Amino acid sequence: MNELLNWEIPFDRMDRLALEGGLVQARVEQVEHEGVRAWRFLLTQRPRDATKEGPAVQGVVRRQPQKVAESYLAEGLSPLVPGEQGLGWGGLELAFWGCPHREAPPLLRLLTDGVPYPLLALSFPLGAARYLGLGERVGGLERRGRRYWNFTADQPPRPGRDPLYQASPLLLRVEGDRAWGLLLDESHPSLFDLGFSHPAEARLAVAGPTLDLYLLEGSLLEVVAGLTRLTGRPPMPPLWALGYHQCRYSYADEASVREVVEQFAAHGLPLEAVWLDIHYMDGYKVFTASPQRFPRLAALAQELSDQGVRLVPIVDPGVKAEEGYAVFEEGRRRGVFIQDDRDELLVGGVWPRRAVWPDFSREEARAFWAEEVQKFAQTYGFAGIWNDMNEPAVLELGGAEPPDKALPLAARQGVLSHLEARNLYALGMAEATYRGLQALGRRPFILTRSGFPGIQRYAFVWTGDNESRYEDLALSVPMLLSLGLSGIPLAGGDVGGFGLDAEPELLLRWTWLGALYPFFRNHSALGTRRQEPYAFGEPWTSQMREALRFRYRLLPYLYSLARTAHEEGLPLLRPLGLHWPKEAAAWRDDQFLLGEALLAAPVLRRGERAREVYLPPGGWQDFWSGERLEGSSFHRVAAPLEHLPLFQRAGTAIPLTEARYPTRSARWPFLCFRVALGPEVRGRVFEDAGEGGDEGAWSELEGVFDGGRLELHFTDRSGHSREGVVAEVWGIAPPTRGQGYAYQNGLLQLDLRTGGAWVAWD
């Protein structure tokens, strides 16, 4: 793999491709899916590729566009205009290139089967635009000036490292209030060089025989939602997945797991799930439990479930190659494992030092794995599955650790080489795991380290082996924002840091930030200092308890945002620039929006007790004090240890509830809408059973405020009884009259159980 990643692609010595009558064939299609329209432009060199279907884009309607005066036309799309120099689209001029055999590495020439050009590329002027996306990366939100490989690698997020675990060949171009989306639906390795080799030019390359490009345009919100609809929106997660999770490498026996659960209960700390790393297995054999460490694992899972705590085990793809081991024997009998270039079983090492890997590019292997997942989860009572080491990572080949920790690229996966199939490995594994859990009749929950566009159809993502450093705390913000922009809305980073020793202040700051992550899990490595929320004693435990309790108060809002991701494809965590793309100051790496209503400015440096915050245009309100602040400006705000700076957008109403745990249902007996006043006030909440196939319903709060009168109405479609529904407004003078309200010490509460309430100031 390193041979390819270290290759300096000779862009300046490539052949310019003619789009008609040359060695490469061009095909143009208009595609539609759920109201999204896009162009597809496909370059092929072999007849069999003319009917190619990409792995990321699925279920779309394909149409042949109208061609008028050499231009391709389709309703709602800018014309595609082929010319001698390339392809014109939306103000961009795309040029296409081929790398001849003499310039390509021998391995690439071999594995691309003698096509005229083992690598295809396109280029276009960078202009003055911003460039975003490309998924999980280090180095901030903006991509200009660097180059990025899309080739999954077991490489933790550190400054300057690329690629990482995820492959996301998806680029966003933003200029003013217009955006363009370019998706390379290619599993072959691809490179995005955005001004690194040439400061004024973008160069995109695919190390394979085809170039399959999708083109979208519109507002940035429209393009992000459109790309997610093309590649698939996430299913609705179970409610418990949005709670607090605790993990360590490793809670290595039943006594350790019980101790953690007992300590959380003793300290009054919310806990939704405990995670099991590799030491729960019998000899590192997947789908087994150690008879010494976990002799009664199913009983333990039931015991914890009765307390509202779930167990989630790690499941790696490496299957121990051991005679008599049922999973290995059955997989070998069914012929589902990857083979080497001699068509013999490929044996290497991961945690089990002799291991084989399922070939998830084949339906037979996916069906086999789904069956094993179903039996495993059902036997032991597991609530979800954690897919790790699924780039796939390899720790031993031929008696030594390969320098790139990867399988040989010439290994065979059905009719594909590993070069072509590697980026899809985690996607196939997640699909199989999803099918196995779905067969149990509940909403599947899967966490994955690796992935490709479409991984959000099956799994949450976490950002891998970070470290207990403020640099990694800060890095998590742009990484998660970029994942959201790239179609992966349900993601998180290891709270507290996985490697190195956490300090109490760092853990507290990270726990407050993690309370806003879509996925909220504390995770630490073998041999490091313990970092559970109670690990450092008082006053830290009480302060971390408040962060965890805030997460549970926020669940109605988070669950509603998860529903929005499911319905519309929009991320939960959003850069400010997603809503204010023309504001230069909105493109920050140290602030973000949770939905549209809540702006967070976490503390990302040791010892800080204040920080500068940029508030975009409009009115804002300090979430904690109720102080009203003007937008389009910077503010110096206090940042005490007790919470992180939060600001609510004027005119919004955020649904909160009481901090009750463990979670049982996403039908909230008590709702409290936190209102930030504006001329119009809007908020909504989605409710269902929190599990299963319940369709659920949206309920809305609407209101008006003219400075002298506030009137709110709540339309409750949930169909269940309430203990109470209130709206609260902080930092406001006492009203002189009204109906259904109470006021004390700057807090106005309006009772909405009857559907409406009002107050006025004479």
C-alpha cells in the first residue's frame, strides 16, 4: 500500500483525454433520488465497465439527458458542455487526463488489467472558493493547499497524517452562497490534490480503470443534504445509542464490568452501555466468550439490562485460523475468506496470530457474517456491535508486521483485487452486521472505525485512537464537522482521549464537549490512567455529573436532530458556515452549531477560563445566564469549569426534559422548551418508542413576540399523556398580565399543557 501512497503522481506528464473518439469512453447521465438531481459523468476503458454501478450511490433513477447544440440539458441542473478542452459545468472547466503505462508503478499496471491508462484524473482551477469535505481528516475544516488520499489505513489521527481510517472521496466547493459537490464513486484509491502540487489547480486522480463522477450544485445546505441522499441517509438510531457510554481497553472480566456499573450507580452518574474490548473473547476468537473471564456472560448481560445498562462487544473481522473452531470451519467450508494471488487461503495475523479475513465484497460472505452476528447477539444478549480493525488492519504477514498494516493489494476478493475492494471492506462488514442485528427485531446499533460513503446507512463512526491531549480535544471538532459535511452525521471521538494519561481538567472539558457529540463515549487504552467520570474524585466527579446530566436533559433535542438526519440527511454538528457561508468569520474550527439553534464554543486549551466567541448575524442568548447578545461580532465570554459556553439563536425553542436515566422511551413525560425570543418563535420535537419500528410523530411549538406581548402555542401529536409541557424564557422582566404563566427571579414559565399561553408587558 505504501508503494502507491508514496507515489508522486506525474500530473504534468499525463495525456490529455478526448471525450469522444479516443481510448476512453465518456457517458453522461442525469440521476434523481428523493428529489435530488445530479449529473453522473463516467469514463471507462473496458466494455464491461460501461454498465458500472458504484458502491456509494444506490437506488437512483438514471436517465439519458437531452443533448442540444453539443450541450447536455436537464431540468434543475446547469448544462454540461463538452468541448475540446474538457467539460464545462456550473462555471467550472473540468479537464480529464490519463496516466500512461510508462509512468505508473508496476503494481498498478498489473492490477488494472492492462487498460490504456492505469490512472485517470481530472483537474480544474481552484479559484477563490473554499474547499471542504473529504471526511475524516486532520488539519482543520478547509482543504486547500494539501493533498489527501482515499485509501483506508490503520493510522490514528495525528498532525500531518493521511490517510486515516475512513475513505471519503467527496469534495465540497463553496463560493459565496453557492456550493458544488463532487463525489468520486470509486472504490479504487483516489487522490485529491487541492493546490499542493500546483497552487492554482485542483487535481483529482483515481488509481483504477474508471472515473465515476457525480456533480451537484445549489446552496451548501442543499448540496450536503443531496450528497447524503445519494449515498444513503442514516436509519433512526435506538434512543439508548444517544446516551452515555463507558469503555476501556479492557474491562477484562465480569468483576471489572460489575465494578464499573456499581461505581456509576454509587456516584449517581448516568450510564447507558458498557463496552467490551478484545479480552472478553476466548483466545481472540470472534463470536466467542472466555470461559475463565466471562463464564456467565449471557447472565451478566441480562443482569445489567435489568438495571438499564447494555453490553456492546468488539467484533473484529480477523477470524482465528484454528482447526475445530466453528466459525473458521464453517467459513472455510463455505469459501468466504479472502485468498492470496495464488487463489489459496490468505493467512496472516491480527489479535489471533493466525487469522483469515471474510471477503465482504461477496454476498456469500455477508450472509455468513450476518448469521454469525445474529446468533452471537442473541446468545449473549448484546445490544449492539463494535466493528474495529476493519480497514482491515493486519499485524502480521509472513512472520513480520507489514509496514502499512495492510493485506497485500494483489490479494483476491472474488473477481476483485484488494486494491479495488479495500476501501469497501468496512462498508460490507457493516452491512452484514446490520442485517444480523436487524433479524433480532430491533433497531441495529453498530459503531465502526473504517468506512466509505454509504457507511452511514448502517453505522455510527468514531475517530479512532486519539490521545489525552488538548490538541486532540481541539482536533475532534473539525474532524466531526467534516464527517457531518461528508454524509456521516452520527459520529464521535473518544472522550478523554484513548492513549496517554488523562488529567482531570482535560477530562472535564472533554466531557462537556462530548455531551454535544452525536456519539458520547469515554474510552481509554490498556496501561493508561483510569478516566471514568468518578476516577479523579471530588470536586471533579460532581462537575462531570452535571455534564452527563445535561446530556440527558438535551436528549429530546438530540433525538429530534437524529430524526432530521434520518429524514433530510443534515448533520447534527454543523460548522457555522453551513448556515452563513458568506461570513468569513463563520468558518472556524473551534466553534460549531448543534442543529440550527445551539452554538457551542468549547474550551480547547489548558487553564482557560474565558474565550473569544464569534456570533453570526442575528440575535443570540447566553444559554446559561439569559444575557442577550448581538450577532455579526466577537465577544469575550466567561468559560468556567462548570460548563462550556453555549448560545441559543433568537427565535428558536429547544426541547429539553428532566435528566432521567437510564433511557426507556423517547416519549417524554415532561417537556421544557427553552425559548430565545425573536419576532417569531419555532421549535419542534420528535417522539417515538425509542426502539423498534414505531413511526413516531413531530410536535411543534410556535409563537410570536412583538416586544410587548408573547404568545405561544404547542401542537402535541405524540398521542401520549404528559406530566407537563412548559416553555421557559430567561433574563426577562416580569409581565404585567397573561394566562398560564409563572414568574420568579428573571425566569418566565408558560404552561402549555392546554395548548397555549400568553403574557404581556404594559
